[in-house]
Amino acid sequence: MTVQSFNPPIRTLMGPGPSDVHPRILNALARPTIGHLDPVFVEMMDDVKGLLQYAFQTENELTMPVSAPGSAGMETCFVNLVEPGDKVIVCQNGVFGGRMKENVERCGGIAVMVEDEWGNAVDPAKVEQALESNPDAKIVAFVHAETSTGAQSDAKTLSELAHKHDCLVILDTVTSLGGTPVLIDEWQIDAVYSGTQKCLSCTPGISPVSFSERALDKVKNRETRVQSWFLDLNLVMGYWGSGQKRAYHHTAPVNALYGLHESLVMLKNEGLENAWKRHADNHDALKAGLEAMGLSFVVKPDERLPQLNSVTIPDGVDDATVRSRLLNEFNLEIGAGLGALAGKVWRIGLMGFSSRAENILLCVSALEAVLSDLNAPINSGVALKAIQEKLD
């Protein structure tokens, strides 16, 4: 068998992630590899930390990228903060709250579940009730932007409730960072993790995290050893800390960090508020087109993420058939529903570099063409005009 180089097709990525990667970032990935302890690389590491502090809106000293995807950022937070027997209030309104529960239990902790219907934000009243019923709880964990549904929860209110009951807060911002406001210091979040492959327009494989001094006190005064050697912050801080000689911990993904650095430079140049507005404006244009076509959204407007849209599949339409045709005929990827929403919704992403007017027009026109060909119950010939009016 002759083995040849792999050349992927050029796709437009409008699913739940990864999103389109900006050409500037792809170019950055191709720059010459240098050593991960090279003084020049260490200088770039300091830049990355500062730029991540800007993205997270925090002054936390321990703000850094974990050398692995967002799931490892999640695990970094839980393995460092949860000890055997610790009780953790875990909010679940989609797939990723369930992964938080799994992390708690694998750390030997006790997960107290607060469950909301998929497509809804986390209900603060339920969280408060759980805290009052479990005065020995030590942590509250929740997903800010639930990727499986497109619902966004009120992080500020939930954090205030947690601190009122002397709990630390773990927050998932994988889909929200760079796309909607994430204000770590203002909300007093203790541990937060994200991913690079969504609103940061970067490639998958790195997870930005940030820890407050309250969280680090917990890490430094644990009664038991962190169960993961690779993710133990007591060790990683020797490599990503500041004001000290860098201690070898692992070989950092040098070129991937070039890409992250470039994406964060681009975010800083655009400005956070401008990035948030771009995602919101493009959501309004997508919404106008889809609703004109007769499609509806799962999440109610005041809880809806602009960058991740769960759209109800019309009656009689097969989910997989539509997505397959979009991919094969238009090189367009949208996402399927997960869990309770599998086969019921499409997840359309407008994240990072994917959040562009030309992508919205492509997505809606392609979706209309396929649905019309399948004789789906939609309104034809009106969606693009509705989009253009919003864009104008």
C-alpha cells in the first residue's frame, strides 16, 4: 500500500467546534519550532499569560494554557480542588454538567446534582436550595455556556450564591470565552477553564485555565496528593509560574502555543467588546434568516448563546440526511444534537473566525436548498433577504 500525505478538504465549520481557524493562526503554526525552555519561548509564554488574563478579564497570577484540550482543563480544575469525601454541587442542564459529575466522582468526591431541563439555563433558586440542604458543600460547579444546547447561565448570580455559602466556584467557559462576556474577577470565579477551538478561532488541543488565590490556597493545603501527576498545579506552577526560573515539567506544544498566541493577539487587537458585539450581531442575522424560513430555536432569547444556536429540526426531516448533504454538496459542517436532543436539533456555530456574514449566507442558503429538495415544510425564497436586512 502506498501511503500519501493527508490533504483534508476545505470545509466551512459551523458546528459546535472546532470553528474555522484564521489564516494568520495557520501561518503561525508553521513557524520554526524552538525549544520549550528557550529564553525566547519563555518570553512568549509570559505574553500568552498576559493575553489570557485579558481574555478572562482577570488579574489571577495563575492563568495559563494547559497542554491538552478543554476536557483536560476541566480535569485540571477538579483534580486539584476536589479531595476524597468533598461534597460538590454540580449543575447539569446538558451534556457537560454530566462530565463535571464524572470528574467529581473520579476524584472521590460526592456530587450533589442540580438538574434543569436541557435548553434551559441553570436555575439559581435550585442551586440555593441545594446549598441550604448541604451546608458541608465545598464547591459549586456549573457550565457557563452549555455547548450541547446553546443555553447560557447567569454566572455572576450563581457565583454569589456559592460564596454566600463559603463554596469555591468552578466554571466551564469552553464555548463562551471570546464570544460573550466572561468576567472572572468581577464574578469572583475561583477556577475556570476554556478551549482554544471555538471563539478564539484557534486549533483544538489547548485549554486556558485560571485560578484565584482562594483556589490556590486549597491546592497548596490539600490533605491528599493530587491524583494526576501531569495536571498537579503544585508541579505545573514551576513551569508556568512567574518570578522564578522555569522548571522542566513537560514538553509544551510549542507550535500550538504559537497559534494560541496569534489568536490572542488578534482578540486583543479586535477588542473584547467588539468581539462580543460581532458574535451578537451575526447571531441576529442568522436568527432572522432561519425564522423567516420557518425554523425555530430551542433556547428562549434571554438565555440563548449567540455563538451556538440549537435549531429545531422540521417535522419529517431526517437529521443525518441533511447534515450529510450539507457536508458533501456544500462542504459545510453543522452539528447534531446530543443526549436528550439527539435527532431533534441542529447545532449551528457562529464562533470566532466562523462568525462572518459570508458564512451565515452560505449556511442558510445551503440549508434552504437541501430542505426544499426534501420537501420540508419551510418558507422558501425569503431567508436571504431577511439576513441582508439585518446585516445592512
